[in-house]
Amino acid sequence: MGISLSTWCKIALVLYVIFWVTSPEVMVLIHRFLTGFIVVGEPKTNATFLLPADKVITRGGRASKWQKMAGYKRAEYRIGGLTGTSLSVYLYVWHRWILYGLGIAAITVVITVAAWLGRIHWDKRVLTRDVIRPLHKMLAPLVDQEAHVTAARWIDVPDDYASNDSAKVVITLPEGFAATAEAKRLIPPLVASRLGGEWDGTFKTTGKMPTLTMRRAPNPPDSVSLADLREAMLAAPEHAPVLGLGSHNKVISVDFNNDSPHIALSMGSGGGKSTAVRALVIQLIRNGADVEIIDIAKRGVSHLWAKEIPGVSIWRTAESAHKALVRLGEEQEGRYDEIYIDPSREKEFNRKVLVFEELNASFKLLGDYWKRTRTKEDPKESPAVSAFASILFAGRQGRINAIVVAQSFTARAIGGPESRENFAVRILGRYSLNAWKMLCPEVWPAPRTNRNVGRVQMVTGAEAFATQVLNTTDEEAYNYATSGDAIRQPVQTTITTEGVTDQVKTYNLAEAVRAKIIPYEYDTAKKIRQRNESFPPLPATEEEIRQWFANYPGTR
């Protein structure tokens, strides 16, 4: 049977008294050890039992951290170590299984704490590397910060700034800094560009040290109706339809002429893809654009509101979509031929907008259709896919724009990573970090996704703008789209109960010349058209053009 702990304590007390009587020098050393004083030699600092040292008293002027420590702190470490060692020996001799259990628990705690502290240290290091130091290098010359001041001394960025909407970034500016109008205009956007997302900056110049405090901009409204934006939509240029409202109720628009010829929409299911497309398309239709919607994945049901609208063609099958893309590619070539012959023709072209729904699934259906129908003489790649790629790369000057919707804009889905570069405007909603990195790597860290339907991030020019997309009912969309004076009739399609069917092909002047429908060269045909008011309005069918030239006196 083992000796109890109380018995060990009694034995220790007896030994203490014996040593005190027989060996006072030893007891002095023990007393110093237990009370935290220097055991051997003279103290090197002026530390006392209660206070740490503030002065080194040795001739060399050096002392370790242990020697500068207050006496009670040294006593805690010594007694704790002695007690732990004694207890470990006791448990090892008499209760070994308890010692093993405590050892395992201690190792687990040490590893857990070390991992936690390591993660904090790593996150802080990454924050310093990716945010604080770049801010320091960017701002120091602008605010005349002294060279010896380190980044951490004047730039305070919370660890959770990217995820905490109430986080504050405080930049302590040099004494005497003047917050001029130019500084207020320039500095906050530079800081926001490094922090990611939208931030508002507030300068405080009272007191000794002026500061700049950055706070996250307020969220857009939870919903945006047609009544909220009708005035802005009517005032917007033809090439810049309104998307919705952003922070501080700022109107967010998409400019096809100056921002990007094409738009990429990447959203998870239920994020509001069709809502965003509809918000843009109703304005384009009202301003006179021809709109072709490819929706073969859902057989046209994504935009039921548009099936009765003049100027809109909906392609519901792989076959009809294939023909539409090929024809659109040919029209693009024809427009560039006309521009080459007469550069002034560029301004006369009516805007054509291709809406490509569910790109990932639709490309597969187009590929399967081409595999079934191609002959040995046909190219391996689908002409429709080639035409789509050509539109992405060269559609701007021909006033042909694309709005492409996909759940994932992988290089394979879009036809190569270089194709993604044609989308200078990207609209993302309910996105994953992988989707953000794929489409918007220049904007980091990624803003937090919002589950509100229609809440998106509109990214352009290395900036992300939180936007609540305009939401309309089908009736509102139809009425607004058809309220303009510039609406055109669909050129080549009609919607029937059986689906989309092709009407008679129509031709512009260059296309009719190339197809030998007009028996003259382009320059001659152009002069004939200018001199004869009875010339059929273009585009026109082959029959209309041939019949007119049959009665034209100059035709042999």
C-alpha cells in the first residue's frame, strides 16, 4: 500500500526543520529559491519581490529577462516546477495510470494551443503581407510619413475586417497632415481598393494626430422596383442600361461602349440570373436593339415575358440556336465588310444583343447536335461555337453585344481562358470563392456573398460594387419594353406553339451583294440605293430585292 500525500507532506516538513537546524546555509539557498530571489551570487537588477526591474545595476549593463523579472514571478515558476516534478514522481511511483492520463491531456492541450496561436500568427502575417505593408508603401509618400515609422505603428487593420461589416480600419496620419479636398478625393478610394469591396473614409483632423477611419459602405436596399428606377432608366444613354441600386442608393449602370462589349453573369441557382438579364434587356429593347435569346437548356421558359415582344427572337432548340449563331456570325462579317468599304456605316448599324442562357449546358447540347449532323466535309468544331467565339472577340465595333449566363465560367465552358478577358463587366451572385477567383482575381479579398435574391456584385475596372438588381413583374417588363418608339420587328424568327421556326432570310446591302442577289458591285449598289427612294427598306428578303432590280431600268 502506498504512502499517502499527507504523509509525504509531513515528511517534507520534518526534513525542512532538520535542514534549518543542521544546515542553515542550505536553508538560506532553499529560502531564496522558494521566495524568488537570486539563489547564487549578487542580483544584477533592482528587481524586488513585487516589482520587476527598471534598471541594471551590474557594471556590464546586461541582464537576462529572468533576472529582470519580479521575485514573486520567479517564485511562481520555481514552486510550480518543483511541485509538478514532485507530483509527477509521486504519481509515477504510486499512481502511474493517472500520470499517463494527465500527460496525454497536457500534450493535447499544448498541441491545441500551439495550433491556435500558430494560426493567429499566420493570419496576422498574411494580413501584414497582403494588406498592411502594401497600404504602408502606397500611402507613406502621399501623407509624408517618416521613413522610420513601421507599418504596424500607424495602420490598424482588424483581423476580421473582411468578414465583419462593423469593422473599422484606422490610419493614424503624421502630425500636421492637411486633409485637403484632393486628399479626401484620392486617399480613401486607394485604401478601399486594397481592402476590397466598398468603404467610406472619414478624416479627423482635430487633436495632435489626425486619423483616417475607413468603414464599410452601407448595403444596397433589399429590393428595387421599377418605380424606384424609372426616371434613371429613361435618362440613361442607349448604350448604358441601368442594372440596379448600389450603396448610398447610387444608380449602377452597365456601359456597352465604355465598360465592356459583353457581360458575364455567374450566379448560383435562385440568385436572380433571369431577373438581372430582364432588367437590362427591357431597356435595350425599348431603345431599339434587336435581341436574340438562346435558351435551349430550358426550352425558352427563362424569358416567357419576352415571347410576344417585337424585336425579340427566342431560340428554344439546339438546331434553331445553331442556325441563329451561324447567321449572327455571318451578319458580323457583313457589317465589317460594309465598314471596310464605308466607315460611316458603323454608326448606322442597329445594336444586336445576344442573350446566351445556361452556357454550360447549352454548349454541350450544341456540341451534341453538331456531332449528329456534321458530314465528313464539315469542320470538326461546330460553326455555331466558332461564330460565338468570333462575336466575343470582335463584336464591339459591329455593335453586336453578348450577355452570357453561366453557373461556372470555366475555361472549357467559355472556349478558353482568353475568352473570359472579353467580359470586362462581370456580375456575380451567390458565388463561391472558386467562382470569384476564376472571374475576378484582381479584386481580393472577395466580398461576402449575400443570400438576398437579386443581390449581386458588379465588377468592372478592378472594383466591385454591391448592387440590388431591378426586379420587375412580367407585366411591368413587357409594358416598359414596348413603351418606346424605336422597337423593331424580329428579323428572322417567330414563336409558335411548336417552338421557334425560321422565317424567310433577310439581307442587308453587303450580304445581298455577296450572295449575288444584287447584280452590281457594292459601291454601285450603294449609289443606286441612295438615288432611288423606292429602294426596299433593308434588311429585305431575297424576293423583295430581286423584284425591285427586275424593274430597275439599269439592270440588263
